[in-house]
Amino acid sequence: MALLQIAEPGMSAAPHQHRLAIGIDLGTTNSLVATVRSGMSTVLHDEQGHALLPSVVRYLPDGTVEVGHQAQAQQSQDPRNTIISAKRFMGRGLHDVPDLVHLPYQFIDAPGMVQVSTRAGIKSPVEISAEILKTLKMRAEKALGVYEGRGELAGAVITVPAYFDEAQRQATKDAARLAGLTVLRLLNEPTAAAVAYGLDNAAEGTYVIYDLGGGTFDISILRLSKGVFEVLATNGNSALGGDDFDRRIFCWVLEQAKLQPITAEDTRLLLTKVREAKEWLTDHASAQITSILSNGEVVDLTLTSATLTQLIQQLVAKTLSPTRKALRDAGLSMEDIKGVVMVGGATRMPQIRQAVAEFFQQEPLTNLDPDKVVALGAAIQANVLAGNRNDNDLLLLDVIPLSLGLETMGGLVEKVIPRNSTLPVARAQDFTTFKDGQTAMSIHVVQGERELVSDCRSLARFELRGIPPMAAGAARIRVTFQVDADGLLSVSAREQTSGVETNITVKPSYGLSEDEIFNMLQSSFTSAEDDKQARALRETQVDAERLLEAISAALTKDGEALLNPQERAAIEAEMETLRTLSTGNDSHAIHSAVEALNLATETFAARRMDTSVKQAFAGKNLNSLKI
Amino acid sequence: MSDLHQNHFELFSLPMQFAINLDMLDQNYRRLQSEVHPDRFAAAPSADRLRSMQLATQANEAYRTLKDPTTRARYLLQIHGVDSHHENNTAMPAEFLMLQMEWRELIAEASADRDVPALEKLLKITQQEAENLQEDLRTTLDENKQLLQAAEAVRKLSFIDKVRSDIEQTIIKLED
């Protein structure tokens, strides 16, 4: 390539064009979309002025789909076809979902991920989430003037719980693709919150983000320094949230009212009442839970704050154990923590706030809207990743939440990249053959902290073949894991003496196959093939223009200093070719010319990168850096 | 300057020695990542992004190695041609092995008694022991260049690191 935007703050490849990008908080209970406008991150509202979109999807008898408030209003009447908290089922098999019996859905165990039978057919959590994302995408496109030709949406940053594993992340990405969104990055929710909080408060130092949402709990510890947000450790529980508190209270109601097994409609009704009571208790000492069930039975109970404290005591304690682990992983003690930022609707509960205050021996920070902060942070990162320079010079250094490893003899896991390693990261490990004359080796990539493969998540399997026959233990097979800044894992294996090699980009077996995505897209969109091609051509042309513009700028700035005349002429020849081709309509030819130009400018790019790094340390030498 | 062949100290403009200024390491790490991190190249062509990823990966690896005293010392020895994993004198002095056994017994006892404070205390004791060895390394590595002696200290440190991580694991289990 050739353009190094790094050395030129304030300048992007296309200097005059602000690329439209959005941040989406796809929550268990509510979802939001935000964008950066005139340098400020802002949550976008729907036409009724709502910021929060309830994460509720209802499949109607007439074949239409309702999302949000309307769907939520019908959940007690039509519980089987109104799906709430679909996020809890993303990338999860039937056996992973706790408390199934209390949910009013007809679950179907499908390979990889549980599905729900509705009147509109069998729906996967990915499809249900895609409906929510589609609604938010349309809201954003309207607000940003996409329909009036004010540019296309470049992409979205979608937040996920930090403790989501690969299967859950892949499911989220699949949902975005299904909704027609380009995913710039999946961003960890607490990290997003830290960005919004940190930039807003010009915070410096070490902060804890305590994020208790509707269905997930995350704890992240970050060091904030001059716009660099460094995640030191993260931990959590991807199946613990406000919903569990509701369910605990719900069970108490069943017990107190001595109810017989109740219908799906009554379950949903009572869960709603229970949630209202829980929210009421945020500012009151007691709440009334009153309802008439379908069989005429009357429930009328008083829930006091003290009873609630008792009921949820264990759940609150369950959040403190990951918190302790994260502190240990970061090698920090309480005194190192400058502030504890509360995120997620469930942190409004006074019981939670008090427990956190006691644990950290300081009052938690609650001066921001726990519902909005994640989306606001996601929008800021989306703006950066879309290539819009920002004055804050924000940089996020995130970590992998769970260790990555390989299966070894006896079903044991050998960790290759430990959890909390900063991205991007690469690590290699050597293995050898077990039997004389062994010519193939099976490589099984797993994720998790446990010692046994069966307790971890399986991510991928592949084989290294063609190892020359040798005595057992003589072959040297180096397996390299690389995780890029997007969290994408690639694994390669190479036999060192013979050079036999194989590699794979890991896509968890839980994700949808390309075919499945394609079919779903086919059935949900009617866009004509011609449109797609025209669009692809336009995109290629825009890419070519951006590249030419950027290289021209780079040549003007550094061409003289870093290139000899022949090198420069070679680059200019490739530029001319691309310029000519990009006026035509052969998108393959343009694409090839772009590749050729990228190749021709590789050396130039490397030299510019080195120069800019040198400048970073300009004026420093070994002496001045001595202790 | 920054290319993939620089050693970790050079990458962060630090003197090649055991005693380094950790604040300087932190600062220079963040400054380097601010320049080379892939997010800075989100809209850049693929060759740029690839190189940026390689540099950022190297910066992370270098930072991780230098941040921890044990890996830093081992890395320095490696630069000087001494592999502290495989040096022939793997035998530890008897008194060090005794100390190890004593600690292991304490862990087992405290674990059985669910005695977290005792484990916390042992963490402090082992920390002190590690700091003493690190102090030795300042002399053997930076001043006297007694590499074989340094290698023994590094092996001891690795032992202690392992014990400390086992103590932490035990505490986590007890607290759950």
C-alpha cells in the first residue's frame, strides 16, 4: 500500500468525505444505535423519540415481523411467537441454556445452536437478532440521510459481552451480515463503555468497568492514558444478568402463591410483573405484585427490599468471583483502582451498588446513563475504524477473553495463547509425532480455561498431512496461532524439517455456513442481481479512487526522500493503469490493478512506516531514556 | 529503526539490561502502538494492514517479555547466548528444593483448612523471595556479567512464579 495515514493526523484517504459509521449495542433486553456527528457521539432515536429499542421480536399471523415496543406490548398475549432475550441463545446449544423450563418458547435442538419454533417457521437466534439489527440499521440510515443520498453506511461496530466466546461472536457477526450490515469490528461492551466514560471525563488511571446487563455479566479492568485504552484483564459470566434476578423473584412468587404449573401466557405475565416490581424497588422500600391468571387465580404479594436483597444475595456474590479473578490476572490490588464505572440496566439496583461499593471500598461511578454508554462508545470506535480521523487520537488495546489452545494426548488442552493477551498476538508451540512413521497429525483448536478438551469449546479441526515418515518424536511440528486486531484466529502448522505446511482461518463449527447465510439472504432480500453487480462496481471504483488519491498524497510528501527515480516510475506506471481501468466497467480488471498497485507500493509503504515510527521516538536516544 | 529484526529493548529505545525503567517501557509501548496498531490503518490497503499487524504483534510480544522480570532476564540471557531452560546444571541447590517442599506443604495444608489468609501470607513471602533474586540479577546480569549464575537465578524465579500461580489458583478455588 502505500498510504500511511498514521503520520498525517487529521488526514484520511478521502480528506473531504466523512464516512458514515454507527455503533450498535445489541443488548439482551434493549438495543441502541449511535453515531458520531460533528465530533460528538449521539444516540439516535426512532420517530417516536425512543432511544431504547426493546430487543423483542414478534412474528405475526399475517407474516409480518414486529420489533421493539409494539412487540413487547404483545408478549403476554402471544408469548410463543414473541421472542425476548434472544441474545442468551446466540451460539448456544440446548444444553447450554439454563432454566429452559421457565421459558415459554418451543425450543428445537439443532446442531450447533438452539432454535425456536414460531408460527413463521423455525427461527434461529441469529435470524431473530438480525431483525433487531435491521430495525436499527433503518433507523440510522433515516437519521443520517442515507436515503437522501448523503452517502452510504460504511459499517457498524457491534458490541458483545467481553466474555462471549467465539461461537457467540460468530453468531453475532452472522446476524449482522443477515441484516445487511458491514461489521467493522465486534467490540467488547465494557471496553466501549470505558471509551465513552473516559473521553467524557478525561479520565486517566486504572478503572474497573462493572457491566451487568439483562443476560450477561462482564468485568473489565482498563488503564487509560492519553487516549490509549489498554484492557488489562477481563472476566465474567455470559449467562448471568438481570433476567436471572427476575427468574429468582418469579420462583419466589410461585412458591409464595403456591401456584400449580402455569401456562406460557401466565409465565410471561408474571415475569413482566416481577420485573416491574424489581425496578420499582430501585427507589422504594416495597412493591406490590398483583395479577389475575388465566384460570382466575389471583396473585397478590408484597415484595420488600429486604426480601429482594435476600433472594438475590447469591447472584450478587456470583458477580464478585469473576471480579476477584480479573484483579488477580491484572496483578492489581484495590488501592490501584481509581474508579469503578457501572454499566448495564441491572446496576441500577441498590443491592448491586452497595455490594460493589463494599467490595472496592469506594462509591461506584454512576454519573452516566448505564443504558446508553455502550452504544456511545461503540459509535466512537466505529468512527475511527471507518477511517475518519478524530482529534482524540483514540486507541483501544483489547485482549482475548478466553485462552486458545490445542488438544494433546489424552484429551488434555495445551494452552497456546493465554487469556488476557493483548491483540494482535501470535504464539507458536512445537509438537511432535507419537508413533513411528506417523505421516499425518490432527490439529484440534479449542477455547477455554479448563484442562480437559471436553470442558472447553471446540473451534476447529484440521489435519497436517505429508509428514515424512520418521521415528516417533523426531518430527518437529510448529503450530502458530495468530489473532488479529479483529479477534480473528488463524492457525498454521508446519513440519520444520520437511517444510510441509497447512493453515486454516478458524470459523467455529457453531457459525452458519456460507451457504446458509447465502440462502437466508436470498430469501429475505429481493434485490436483483444486476443491482448487486452495479454496486460492486461502484465500490471497486471508489476503492480505486481512494487508493490513487492516497498514493498521490504519499508520493508528494515522501516520494522524493524515500524512492529512487526507477522505483517512483514503476509506481506511477501502475497508477496510470489503474486510472485508465477505473473509468471502465470491468470490476475484476480494476480489482487486479488495485492489487498490482498495492504490490508495487509495498516497499514504499514499509519505508514510510519505518520513518513514522522513527518520528515517534524522534529526539530520544538511549542516553536520555536511561533510568 | 522499527523493523522486525530489532530486539525487544531496541524496539522500545531501552538500554539492553535487566534494570529498566518500567514507566518508560509503558510509555514507549503505548507510543509505538499509537503509531503501528492496525486500527490506525483501518481504511488502508492490505499491504499496510499486514505490516501494521506484524509490527503491533511484535510490540505486544516485546512488551509482554520485558514487563515481567523473569521473562526479561531469560530473554537477556538468550541474547547473550545462554539458554536458561536447557543449561546443563538443572540441579537446584538442596536448600532451595527444601524451601520449595516447605511451600508446597503449606499450600496443601492451607487448602485443606480453607485458610485464605495463610495463602495470602505465603504470596507475600514468595514475593519477597522473588524480589531478592531480582536484586541478584541486577548484579549478575548488569554489572558482573556472571551469566551462569544469572541463569540459575532465572530458573529459581521460574520455580517461584509457578508456586505463586498455584497459590493464586488455590485462592480462586477457595473463594468461589
